[in-house]
Amino acid sequence: MSSIQRRGEDAYRAAGVDYAVLDAGKRLAVKAALATSTHMQARGGTALDASRGESAFVFKAGEQTLALVLEGLGTKSIIARAVAEQGRNHFDAVAYDTVAAIINDLCCVGARPLVVNAYFSTGKPDWFHHEQWYERLIEGWFNACVDAGCTWGGGESPSLPELVCGEEIELAGSAVGVIPAGCEPILGERLAAGDEIVLVASSGLHANGSSLARMIASDLPDGYETALPSGELFGEALLRPSHMYAGLVDAVLEAGLPVTYMSHITGHGFLKLMRPARALTYRISHLLPVPEVLSFLVDRAGMTPRVAYSTFNMGNGFAIYCAAGSGEKLVEVAREKGLAAIVAGQVESGGRGVVIEPLDVEFGSEELRLGPDQ
């Protein structure tokens, strides 16, 4: 392994994010959570344990099937604060990103968003004295709820000195969605060899990879003011709002297209394509263009394609799996929603893994550690 390759593989860990440790903790938590599933029955509900390890937890309450998500933005708000101090306020973008991260996960199981709640924690209540920052934050959260078609129910805004750095704000939230009457949650049971894989474009960084982006910015003489080859500033490109896929999922399901699985491509990058706990291979033959800001990050970090595509979304924000022959129709629906998409590949029988043919890259199941038994 070359020193550049090693640097690329170590870059994310150096930025303070070690997925091997994080995923071990997730597996422990999911195992404990499974032991509580029977408690819901005393109140007339049923936990769908098949949804454990999926993007959203699914459960039945009376006649309704609901989905629940809790998600956080990560450290992208630190980038927003640094850029705002240079005179460009993008707190609306990171608020929108937070809601998008929550809702995009919720949609993966076929749920329609109902309610989203906000969590804004600060190190000091003084943060809210930045009235323009706060106004833009509220504006972004509101606009995201409108785009998702859901109600902003409320939230919490604690001041946590010492736990949260005084100048920063932590953004997170939760959401509840409903599986439409007569529909089943999409958990991958019908996923099969021969299904097509449609990749839908991202807007850029989305909500994952900010720790590495901040580390790279600290090494640049001009930091977030660094101009990319197109002339766009690095900080501006990092803060481009994430795509919201709720409208696309609604349109696809309303059109009756035979969707067998959906995956929000976030942390772990293309490893998320093999999220279903199935002995299937996901072969990608075509890729969407890589956004300039992600190419810049990959180059600066010295990442190989293998590391890049298991770290960032690389221009692919959402994956929809559908029965053979329906992928092109799904692409048309995406374009009607203003989203670029392609029929990128197909599902094959075989060992669990991902093959990215244009890059000559393969990932095996041992590299994905998401569910309770993975």
C-alpha cells in the first residue's frame, strides 16, 4: 500500500470518526433494544423487528403502521459557524440538511412523513443572541418541513456548557411517519436477483463527511475561502443544502412502481447499497457525476476510489431498487421532480457485496457493520 493510499484510509479516522468503533456500539445497542420489543404489546402495539438495522424503526399501533427516526447533523454546523463569521450566513442550509437527513431515512421504509421535532443544543444560551443566525436556522427548518410535507411538532433547545463548545450549536431531531393504508413497509423482503438499481443524485456533501472536510479546511492557507476550480468557494460548496427525497418517494409509490428496497447513501458511502441482510450482489455499471467539492475532498485527502466510495456519497444520494424493466420509468419520475437519476446496475445472486465496475472496486459483507448480527 502506498503512503497516499494509507493517508486516504486513515484520513477519516484522523478526523475523529472511527466507524469500526461506532458500529460495534450500534450493534450492542440494537441487541439490547430487541429485548424490549415485547413491551409494546401491553399497549396494543407490535414492534416489527425485521426493521431493526434499517433506516427507520417500524411498528404497528392499532390499525396503523408507523415509522420512527432519530438523526443528527454531525459537525456540519461548525462549518456554517466558521463561514458565517466570514460574513456568509448559511444556517438555513444546515437546518434544512438536518431535516433532510431525518426524512430521507424515514422514507426508505416507504413511510410518509407526519411530524418532525427539533433538537438545538448549545454550549451557551448566548448563541441565540445571534439573531440573524437563529432566524436563518428557523427559516431553513421550516422550509424543509414544507418540502417534506410534514408538521413541525416542537422540540428542545438545551444549553449544555462544557458538553457542547460555547460557540457551536448541535442540530438533531426525530420524525414519525405513516405507512399508507393497504401498503406494507419496504424492508427488502421482495428484493431479488434481476432487480434494477436506480441511483439518484446528491447535491454534494449532504450531512456526512464534515469532520474530514473541516480537517482539510484547516490545512488550506485560505481555509473555507479557498476557490475551487470552478471559482466557487470551498465553504459555500460544502454548505449547499442536501436534496430532500420525500417528494420523489411519494411520487414513485403513488405511481405504483414495483419498488423492492430503498437506501439513503450517507456515512459508509456505497457500502449502504448492500444494507439488506441478504446473500445478494449489487453490481453497479454506471455512475453519476462526482460533485466538484467531493472530488476536491478526495484529492486533498489522498483517497483511493475504494476509500472515497466507502466514505462519501460521491454524487449519489439515494438508491431505489425496483423490478426489472421499471428502472427507466423511475428515472423519468425523478427527473420530473428535478433530480438527476440513472439506472446504474442490477441485483445479482451470489455473495453479499457491491461491485463498482467502472472503478474496478469490490466491497464484501465483512466491510459493512450496521445491523445487530453484522
